[in-house]
Amino acid sequence: MRAALAEAPDAGTVLNWLRGSRSARLLRDLMTTGRPLSHTDLDATIDGRATAMTAEYLRGLLTAYQVLEPRDELAVRIDRHLERAVARHP
């Protein structure tokens, strides 16, 4: 990911993304833990619709740049939905 950002043709766009985007702030926060990035860490940041969108955007970037392994997102969403449904209606 670092190499891809460094090699971007428009450094200004990269700097603006790093300074102003929610996904860049989320990436920074996750990296300050000192642990390797994981799907589990990204999942743990989701507490509402806005954070879900940010995490999913960042997940897409990290997967595209092979920082994270691809995973079956549909299966994960179904599992998450079922967990919430069972918690509401045991």
C-alpha cells in the first residue's frame, strides 16, 4: 500500500486523501496499534452505517493492494445479520 501511494501519479491527490478522508484516519488509527492489519480489526470499528461504509471502502483498498487477503464479504454480512437477529430474538 505504501509503495502504491508513493508511486501515485498525482501526489496532491494522495496527500489530500491522507489528510482529509475518514478511511485514511481509520487506517492511521489501526496502524497505531502496532498489529498487522486484519479483517477482524476492521470489523471491530463498525458501529453504525457511516463507520461501516468507511471500513468497507478501506477494506476494498487494502484488499486491492493485497494488504489483506480477499474474503467472501457476502458470507460475512449474512453471519453478522444472523448474529444480530439471534441477539434480538433469542
